[in-house]
Amino acid sequence: MRMRTAALVAATMLLASVAGVALAHDQDGLMAREAAGFQAVAANAAESSNAPLSHQPCIQGYAGEFPCHQVDLLSYVPSSALGASFVNDIWGWTDPETGVDYALVGAAEGVIFVDISDPKRPDVVGLLPTASTEGGDFWRDIKVYADHAFIVSENEDHPMQVFDLTQLRGITEHTAFAATALYEGPSGSEIGHAHNININTSIGHAYIVGSDSFDGGLHIVDITDPANPTFAGGFADHGYSHDTQCVQYEGPDVDYQGRSLCFSSNATFDGTPFLNTLSIVDVTDPANPVGIANVDYPNDGYSHQGWLTTDQSYFLHNDELDELFSGVNTTTRIFDVSDLDSPTIVSTVAHDTTAIGHNAYTEGRYLFASNYTAGLRVFSTNDVADGELPEVAYFDVYPENDNASFEGGTWSNYPYFAQKGVVAVTGMDRGLFILQPRLGKSGN
């Protein structure tokens, strides 16, 4: 059984709107409605924003209308210029031949390609339309391997799309592209929708999660021939995976060094309340994956996403609903995964904001977190072993408020461009922000 973010959003909005009624921490309550949630964000997109469209340094706490600290606005592309009614996920690609950086922006309409080779003058070059023919959920997830983008969506009739990114070379006019290939999966384990995808780029395996196959767990695809993906295996024993990071393990646990491992944010729907966990699975043999650990944690809401530190010793985890259910500030859990068989929580870090935590990625000694209404927050991981994640920079793409809600703000970010220091951030209700944190300065 799958757990869809639309249901979570709609249910929590519905329940939170009833005065005096506590949020129901159970599956039926969360699944109460399948419908909109983020539809309201799209309907109320801030096209009348006074946001600057070009470079605006962060001066005295603001870049234009946006609160900031140590983060400059290089450029802003509003939703109307993207051709998007609702913006969600983002990833990136650097053309190895030309060196051009592209932002791959997820939207209701499909994936939008933006040339940011000049980050102060981004150029929207094209669209890969959604593969779905029916209405429904309108967000997608994107990852890149071997100059190809791999895209999944929650729409019911949306297999995995594959797109050869080299087609973007030399494009100067907005172009509507076609998918290079579609992957539907084998009979009985079809991909008609999925919530997320991750790729172990070291071995060329993609891991689709949140589909109807393998109870929403890992659906493994061999993409070593990117335009001809083939089914490789699956894993269902740890329940539904909302997101995952799959790597060639080089961390401190000598028992698993050199193995292919997936670190997933999971939910198991076999009771009330359901069980939220960090799942670790050995997928070295994709036809026979082996569960290593599946650990729960206190004060949970909905296990959402996380990322390893660069030394693979810690997993920094976001729960999407703990802020709503427990009334806590924006929270990051630091899991010590140096002993993969027995992960432990080093610290549950409550940040200074009250927004819901969403997607976060580590790069170097920093964690780049997209926390909905609080915007992009940058944390130092220098003292993560001591349970500390101090905030060193931020850029608030939703200045209206810092509510623990889904009403607007940033869905995700991408900090891995060839142009060091450039971070692309999506604002669900506003569009694409190209930012430059001033890290390493002022003691950061």
C-alpha cells in the first residue's frame, strides 16, 4: 500500500482547520482525502510579487523583498516565465562537453530546462511534457545519470521517463522535447506512478520508490544503458519508502565497505499509528536485497527524506509532519550510522524556524535544506558528531510567514553545479531562484 503526499497534505490541512480538534496521527486520518493540498498553492501563486528578476545582494537582511543572511540572489525566474503553474522538485546537469549548467525544474506541466551558464541571466530553453494523459497529482522527481534525466511522477499513468540531456546543446529557442525512452517495469511490478527516484551513479542503478510495486519499497532498475532501462529487482520488507539515497558505501563500518546500500525514509502501514523508520538495505545483488536495519524514532509524524554526510558516518533526516503533530520547531534528526546494523540518534536538532522540513542535501561541510515556508536554510555539519547543526545562512523564498504548513515556499534545492557556490531553489508558488550563499565568510 502506498502513502501519497497529496493525502498527507489534504488530510493535515483539513484536520488543522477544525478548531479544537487534535491532528489525528493515524493512517485513516492522513488518507482522509486524496485530492488537492498543493492545488491551493498553484491557485494562489504569487505572480504579483515584487521580487527582483536580476542580481540582488543580501544587504541588511534583505535581497529585494526576501529575508536573507549571507545568501545573495543571483536571479529569479517567475513561474510565468517558466511556463509553470506549480513548481516542485529540482535537479541539475552540467554538460561535460560545453561546461554549461542546467537546472532541471519539476513542474505540473513536466520538466523545464533552464540554462544557468550565466546565473545572473538564466535562459528557459525547453520543456519535457509530463508523460501522463490524465489529471491528478502534479509533482515529479528527477535524477541524472550518464547525461540522461530520469523522471517519475505521482500521476497514475506516468511510467519513468528517460531524456537524453545532450539534446539541450545549442538550443536557443524554447523547445518542446519528447522522451528518449519510457520504463514501465515488468508485468506485476509496473511503474504507473511513483513518488521518488534515486540513482547510484557509481554502478548505474536507479531506485524508484513510492510506487505500487514492492509495497512502495525499492524498485531497482539497471540503467547502465540509459536509453534501455531494464528491471533488476526489488525490496518490500521495510514497507513504503518515501525517499532514498543509494550509494557505494565507503563509510566507517568495515563489514559493508564496497557494498551498494540504500538509506531510505520509510513508513510501514501495519498498525495505528503507522511506523516511521530509517531503513538501510544492502542492494549489492539487486535480485536479492538484504535488509540491514529498520529503526524507528520518537515524536514521529511522517518519515520523509534524508542525506548522508560526506564521510557517510551520519544520516541527516527530515520528518515532514512532526512539526504539525508535535508542535516542535523545524527539526533535523542526526542518525549515527557508523555501525550500520545498529543506527542510533545522536541528536534531535530543533532549529530556530517553525516551518515544516522537506528536502535536504549535503555538500562539503554544509547541509542545504529546503524547509517550505522558511526557505533555503544552510547548516554547518562541522560538529555533527556532537549533535550540532548551527545555521550559517538562509534565504526565505516565502516572506509571508514561517508557518508549519504547506501553503507555499521551497520544495527542494540543488547545490551540486559545476559553478561552485551556486544553488538552485524552487519556490512552489513563485518559480526558480538562483542563489549564492557566502559560505566560509564571517566565521561560517
